[in-house]
Amino acid sequence: MTLRQSRFISYEYDRMVVLFSMLDGQKEIPCAVSTSAMDELEGVVRAKATQREAQFMRLRDRIEACADGKYQATEFEGTPPGIVLRSIDFRKPR
């Protein structure tokens, strides 16, 4: 099943990730994307902390498509298992 868009959760400065979720039916799947991946996708040196949510929204379609690809490939990480996206994930052919 293809994941569906869910919600932006937060920007975590300490971990340098944006947390968001996607839905598989009614099941919420925790996801994260590194800020370095977002900066690389957008071609910026380093976005400010106050710009992270807007940056995520601009890149949302690409980020969620990549998360869906990792989900379909069952590439889960962490506890509870979720999807973590890094710069390299956007370079892989899917």
C-alpha cells in the first residue's frame, strides 16, 4: 500500500531533523528527514531554524515520495520503527 500524507510534527534542533508522519491506512508511520538532506535538495547552505517548517512544506512532495519508497522497501530504523531520510536516500534510484 502506498503511504498517504499525514502531518508535520516538529523541527528538532538537537538531532537536526524534521519529524513528520505518514499514513498506511489508519496506522501512523513516524518519519524524519535530516536538515542537511533538505538543504541539499533545495541548494541552500543552511536554512535557519525558523525556516525549517516552510522548507519542509516546499519540499514535501519529494520528501514524502522518498519516504514511501523506503517504506515499500521495508527500510525501517529505530524504536519504534520508522522511516529516516538522509541526503543519500535522495540520490538512490527508486
